Amino acid sequence: MQDPDFDPIADLKSSMDPIKIGARLKAVREANNLRPSEIADLIGVERTYWSRAEKGHRHIPDDLALRLVHHFGVTFDYLYLGRISALPHQLAQRIQAQKRA
């Protein structure tokens, strides 16, 4: 039986907090052994923009998310909602290993 106070929309919104998205961006970068400047150059964004995005100070537009999907195999579900189960197995393992490190 589901908790009557559970609000799935509020739960999703919480996952989309810019700070949490930034942490996932950092996890993707670290799982690929890249410095912030390297990933910014690779996906074609300003280095300061990437740095602010990782800290949760900048919004991640769809076109940037698409570049991350293309280059690293991440999913929108992971980037925006934190659903690691949606990632390719090897990438999920690297991200989880980074969290433990």
C-alpha cells in the first residue's frame, strides 16, 4: 500500500533540483576521467558555464543534455531525475565507483 502522503510530482521536482543535476553532471565528468575544462571543450560550452552548471548555478538546456547523451551515453532520466538504472551498465558502474571513492 502506498503512503497516502507521498506526492510523486514533488518527488520528481526534488530530483530536478539544480544542485542535484549539477552533482550528476560532475559524476558523469569524473566517471569519464575528465577535468571540467576538458568536458566543456568536448561538448562545446564555455568553461565557466560548465563550472556553474556543475555547482547548480546554471540551467542545463536540452541541447546541452543532448550533447552529453551523444558523447557519453547518459540518459535524460539520469541527468534530470537521477535514475541511474536507466544508464548503460558500464557507465552506471563507473558513476557508482566515483560515488564510493
